[in-house]
Amino acid sequence: MALSVAVATDVLTDVARERARAEAREVTVMLQFHDEQMARTAHVEPPMRRLVERAAIPLTIGEAMGLSEGQVQQRLTFASTARDQSPTTWEAFCDGRIDLVRVRDIARTIDQLERADSVHLLDQRVIGYAETHTSAELRAWLRRFVQRVEPDLAVQRADAERAKRHVSVTHTDDAMAWLNAYLPSHEAAAVEGRLRRLARHDVAADDERTVAQREADLLVAWCTESETVSSAVSANIAVTIGADVLAGAAAGFAESSDGRWAVPAPWIAEVVTRGGTFWHRIVTDPVTKDVLAHEYLGRFAPDTLRVALQFLHGTCQAPGCMVPAERCDIDHRHPFPEGSTQGDNLGPFCTRHHNFKGHQVLTWSTRRAKPPTAIVVEIYPSPIDMEYAG
């Protein structure tokens, strides 16, 4: 970031670290009190009395600190996990380099891991990333870590969760209701993509509905007017799959280009076998990270290059911004015409951050670019989209 006024940003950093150290101090005292009380009650008799006194420990802490029993128990659980199983995380927390939210997310990831060497590897790698990225980016990184370090176990959990897919309806007051669906992420993403696209295009001039209202009306129409039992969803989904996973040589996941979700690679293969699917493979230069070798003339990227850049980067390239790339402008790293219109000089920026960059408040960042060995798959679940793509 580059500020246009002379403000010392290190002051802001110092305040953030002071806050994190205060959080660490608070949690450390809570753990110490809890451990002391557990030791004190170890020999309390009868056993029922021991259980009652131990169950009251979170309540005692909560009363002293203005927290509920649930809040105290949650803090004690993830803090003890981080302290006991990830010394690097705990050291960074006590030093103020990461905050309580990041410690919680790391501890929850440790609870997901089932192998000791995976936990050790996480302890070695996570702080370097956690210190320099937002909480949202860290959560995405942690999810990918679990899927890559224990892909077989992660696939088993995903298959078990897929069996729980369901739809529920909850009626509320004022003649409204909630329609909830627990679905595989790639199918939900296809529904979301179709809703977003259709609700924003070909809108009549006299249509006074908001975008949200049009999306709701479209969903009702799909659910109530279609007589077919086959999938009617038509949307473009970009996923990244490792070459070895795609070949079936290793277990693994297909990850969305914006990093919001990932599903086991065989689930994507199921979609492919249904037909009406177009595979779009992107090969990037291992040195320049250029998307396409050909350099285009003119200021604006052609559709092919625009789609390739959206798939490559996934989200807005401003640090911490998670706006999907398909909703972003394609911006030049080095301004046109001095900067050429080619892959290594272009990237997605949301309208807000594009404006920041234009006023020299923000510099270009490409840290989310996929590895040069990535394979991107563009999925068109319906023959209609296949025909359109052709």
C-alpha cells in the first residue's frame, strides 16, 4: 500500500501487535487458571463433586472476565490445542505477530488433521503465511493445506458429507420462509453462477426489481416450473486440478479459481462423464507466468485472454480482496500503451481497488496466481452452454 499523506503506518502495526499480545495474555491467564483448578480438583471426592467443580471452572472464568461459559470453553479449547500442538503458532501469538482469530483457525485445522507429521508440517509452515495475509486468505490456505497433506482422509470426509445433502424449508412470520439446501460445492457454485448471470442481463427497462429480488424469483421459477428431473443448470465453473490428481495417480481436490471452495476431483469427473462439458486447459510460462504467449494489440484484452486471466488469478489482486475475478476489471500492471496487453501485464481488479490503483493508492499484487503446473477446467454442465461456447 502507498499512502498519499505522511502517516507512519508502523504505528498502526504496533497497535495491532499490542492488541494481539493483550489477547495472548488474556488467553494465557485463562489457561493457567483452568489448569490450576483442574490440578486442585484431581483428588476431590466423591467423583460427582469433582465433576461438578470442574464443570464450574468455565463459569468462574466467565464471571470474572465478562464472558459466557460457551465463549470461555471455546477459547480454552482452541488455545490449548495451539499451545500443546503448535509451538510456533503459540510463540507468534504471544509475540503479537498473529491475533486470536488466526490462532483459532489454525487450532481448528489441527483438529482436522489426523496424522502427527501433518500437524508438525503445519506448525513449520503456517506462521510465515499467517503473518502476511488476511484471516480470509489464511482460512483458504488452511483448507488447501488439509486437502493436500491428507488428501485421502479429506476425500473420505467430503464423501461422507455429500451423503448428507438435503433441502429444508423453515417458515417464519410475515408470510416468508427460508429455503436451505446443503449441496456439493461445485453444484451450488453452478447454481450461484447461473443466478448471478441471468439476474444481471437482459433486464427489461420497466423492471423495478432489485438484483436480489430477481435472483429469488428466478430460483422459484426453476424449482416450480421445470418438469424435468435432469440438471437444468447451465453455468461456467473454473477449477484447478493438479496434473497427477487429474490423471488419477493421487487423491486430491479440484479447487475453484477464486479459492472459495474445493471438491474431490472424482466429483468433477462425474460431471464430465455426463456430456456437454468443455475442457479449457491453460499452460503458463514457468518464468514469466504469462498466460498466453501471443501479445495482443490494443488496450483491451480479448475475451479469450480475459477468461484465462480470470481462471488464473481467481479473485481481485488487491491484498486481502476476495471479489471473484469475473466481477473485476482487467487492469494493466504497467499502464497502456507503455505496458503491453498480454498475460503477464494484466490481472483482475475490482472496481473499487482499480480506482485506488488509478489514484496511486494501491500497487499491483499477483500473489494468488496459480502454480505454473495447474490445469484449469471450465465446466459447462448443459448442451446449451456448450453450443454457445463453440
